[in-house]
Amino acid sequence: QVQLVESGGGTVQAGGSLRLSCAPSEGTISAYNTGWFRQAPGKEREFVAGISWRGDSRYSPDSVKGRFIASRDRPKNTVFLQMNSLKPEDTAVYYCAASPRSNYVSSTRGSYNSWGQGTQVTVSS
């Protein structure tokens, strides 16, 4: 398992953008597939974007497609979540998570076995 640390959360106005970062406290994040999830109060944790360990496969669900995308910077040992055209309903705690390397990017929470502590994103109207 790898320990992950998210950063970059904050408050942004609707229509704005934010980029979250996910880095390991030790080790190499590119050894894993990485997923981004979010959880709003009273709701289930949901998948919003993911990227394969090579970085050649990415997936975002229809609910955020075209607005959220994951990317990987190997020299910086960091995975990013770029969020554009933010809406108040995007307000949640955002988590990054790692799963065993694969060409397939899973959207299933159970596929991920290492999680960060989360970072709060608030979108004001």
C-alpha cells in the first residue's frame, strides 16, 4: 500500500476552476492506477476520474465528463485532478486513491486499497 496526500482544495465561485494534487508520502505513484472520488454530506462516495499507471488510459463518468480530468506528472511524482466549470453541486470532500496497476481504470471503490485523507472543495453560487 501507498500513503497518499491530497492538496489544492478550497473555495471557488461557480464557473471557476481548481486543480487538486495527489502525491505519495513515500514511493512512486506511477506504480499504481489512481482514481479520484468525492463525497458530499449525506451521499455515497462517488468516482469522478481516474488514470492508469502508464497514463495512457483515462476515464471520467458522464456526470463530470468534459469538466473533470485526471493527469499524471511523472517527474513530480504527482497525479492531478483538473476541475473546470465548477458547479455548487460539485461541493464535496475529494479523495485520491491507488489501485494495482492495470490498463483498465476502475470506477469501483472496492478496487482501490490506499486512500488519502481528503481535501475540501466548496463551490459558491
